[in-house]
Amino acid sequence: MSLSNFEADPWKNSHPAYENGAFFTIKPAPEFATAEVVVASLYRASGFESVSEKNVPANGREFSKETTKPNFHKKTGSKIDLETWRILLQGILESPKQPNQSSKRFLQMSPVIPEIAIYSGSARLAGSSWNPGQLIQRMIGLGADNYDAAAALWRRLFDALSVTETDDVWARWLKQEFDLRQSSHPEWDFKPFDRDYQDLPPEEKTTLSFPAKQFVRDLDSILDTKSHMTRKQWISLLEALLRLAAVSHVIWLCDVHYKIWNRIETILWKDAEPPDAETVCRDIVNCQGGFLTYGNAAVTNLKDYASRYLVARIGINCVLWHVAKLGIEVESLGSCENLSELLNRIFENKQSLIQGLVQKTYEDLLEEHVRTISCKKGIGSNLIEFARHVLGQRKTANDTLRGYDQGYILRKQADYDRAPWIVSMGPVTVLAIVHCCLKDAAGPRSITRLSQHLACYGIEVDRDDITLSDLGRKLRMLGLVLDSPDAESGMLLVPPFETSRGNSAND
């Protein structure tokens, strides 16, 4: 592979140091997904290794067809009659279809238990599909202190996702009914944490703040709540955290790309000095700003981050290939130290790079791929689809089910199709985040803590604005705040689940 290959297709022919050795590459490449697809794919990534994403829709069609036949049903030995099974499959477990899916016939179920993920919850209904669960796995690897900590959390997550004797009666009965009907499909079995993933050195992680690092701590908190509620309630909490963290992680990586490229540009064309590793950590890799502002429109911001990522990705790879053309080898970009070394090499060889027409290559590629960069097709469009559908409140073809999704982060500002999507968390997300931000707190805390916690995911909400926004109203409605004149802004957060004292949420 060479510079000419990269010029022919910059999205498929990235430099090896970027493709295989950079901690900031976005892998797997995000595409369309919904919140339930993220949960279902996590089941497959952690416990159904042999179930490929592209086979899920076919599995669902076959399962639905076979299990609703009288002869097949009789052979299962199930205690329920066939009509009850049909109601369960096509009614009780059914996940509402979106308006553009109303005429399509396929099995779409809420991922309450792992076995459902064999038949439902792929991102695409035809062809190869990406697995968002692998993105979650990579987030755990990047956010954990080291490999052993990541592997331990991955195992703990699998154990929590499993249906055991500690789960409620409904979940155990549901698993039993699915087990009676899936003899030809794989068993739920732990898939060990993948050692082959890009990571940052542990010593650099201690100085950094980024969404995946907060996600690892919050995931541990959500796992603690499982025994305090029904499985359906717990899956809803987990889903809310996954959708917020996954999109925040991707936006952060987009921002890191942009800041790396911005620094390269200043070195090449503005005679700036290259930063040391400590500065790279602090000013480039560290999550600094708010990606989204609570109560404000979101999609324009998402497009800006996606577009800047694509511009930066072309620029970074363009420079890497021109550096390689000079005979300079760059093996890895797996740390802030590696990034600092690259920036120093660019500085030392900037005249040769300029004479080698690196700027012309870069500008020609931008012009050639302007539709992708403007997020009208390809990778850019996929990024927007991913972020909007994972964060956004789900629209349903059946208007009576419009309240089905309560774990959203974005909602429509008004009740018409072209209304903007604004940042506004659903009640399930509010519950999840309040619990996570109070996990280690002994008693109530000021709403400042909530503001700081959301900032870790790139969501800005001013402490004083919480009381006036719909977030303040939801906190009061859910009983998550106490009004106190002694507290900042007069509001104290109350832990939603008394997990530390072992009290059940159902008591």
C-alpha cells in the first residue's frame, strides 16, 4: 500500500500506523443503530460469538415461521398454548416499528433476555451489518485502568446480562420458553475479552478525562442495581447509559482527530513548535468542551463534529503517507507520547513535506470527497444516523405507543416532522445518571454534581439552569431532589436506589 492507493480511496486505505495502531480510530465504524440494537448486539458480542449480525434477520424469520406451527409447538412440550405463544412473540415482546418500517414484516423484539438477540436486533435487515456491541467492548478496554480491569468488568457485565436464579420470575420463564424452541442455535456462553484492541498506556490514562473512562465507572454502578428491580427495568437503565456513552465516545474521538489535525496544520504552515507528550495529553486528547448543550438543538453540532473528523482523518493520513514517502517509519500512534513523536517528525521534515506537495494532495482529496465530508453520503452520513437514532427518542408507527422509549437523550422540540431535535433526557436516563453520579456519595449532594457528571459525557448544563429546564421538572417528578435553602441552587440530589444498604427498590 502506498500514497497512490490512499489517493485512490482515502477511506479504505488508511496508513497502517493509523488503521492498526492508533487509539483514536473509530472502530467499528458506526452506522445506523437504535438503542435496542446496541443492547442486542452487546448480547451477541459477549455471549453469542457464532451468531453473526447478518444472520440475525434470517434467524428471526425462520424462528417466527417455525415456532408458530402447531406441530412444532406440540413437540416443544411448552405449558402454554400456541395462541399464547403468538401473542407473546408478536405482541408482548414486540418492539414498536418506526414509521418507515410499518409495511415491513420482520421479527423485532425488546431485548429483555440474551436469547432474543439471536433472532432480533441487528442494525440492518439485509446484508452485512456492524456490531455496536464491539464498540462497547472497545470503550471498556479504553476506559478501564488496564487489561485485567477491562477483562474483569467484561466478565461482570456478561454475568449480569445472563438470566440466573436471581432474576425475576418473568425473565426466567421467558428464557425457559425460548430454550424449548431453539435447539439448533448456540448456547449463551462467555466470550473472553479481546486482547487485540487499541489502548492508551495506564500511566497516561491517570491524567486524562474522556467519556469511556467515566462510562466504565458508571457501568459498574448500573451493574450494582440489577438485584433491586425487575430485569426489564434494569435493561432500560443499562440501555440509557449505553446510548449516552457510545455516542459521547464517538464524538470525543471525532474531536481528538480535529485537534490533532489542527496542531499538524499549525506546525506545517504557521511555524508552530511541536508540543511535548504532557501537552498532547492535556490539550489534544483530554475531553475539554461540551459537545452538546442541554435544551439546545443537537443535529447541527453532531454534523459539525462528524465533518471535522472526516477532514482531519484525510489530513492525518495524508501527512502519514507523505512522511512514509520520505522514508520515515511511523509504527504506532497508541499513546500521547507517540503522537508527540509524530508531531516532532513533522516539524523536523516540514520543508520536505511542503515540497512534496502534501497540501495539494490534501486539498485535492477534500474537493473530491466533498459530499462525504458534508455528511451527505458515506461515512459522514452513517455517523449522523448513528448518533441521531441512538440518542433520539424513538418514533413509532403506532401513535398509541409513542411513549415506549423513555431512555432518550434527544427529543423533538415540537410535534411535527421537521421540528429540531433538542438535548432533553428521558426519565429513565435521568434515573440512571443520578444514580451513577451519587454512587460513592454518602447522602444527598448538590445538583452541581449532576452538572459535572454530564460534562464528563460532553453535555453542558449550567447548575442554575437546571431548576428552570425540563431536567429540573423531571428531577422533581421522579423524587430525585430535595428543596433546601442551604444547598447551591436550593436543590439536593437524592439517590434513587439504596443499593448500599441493600434495600429493594420494590419495597
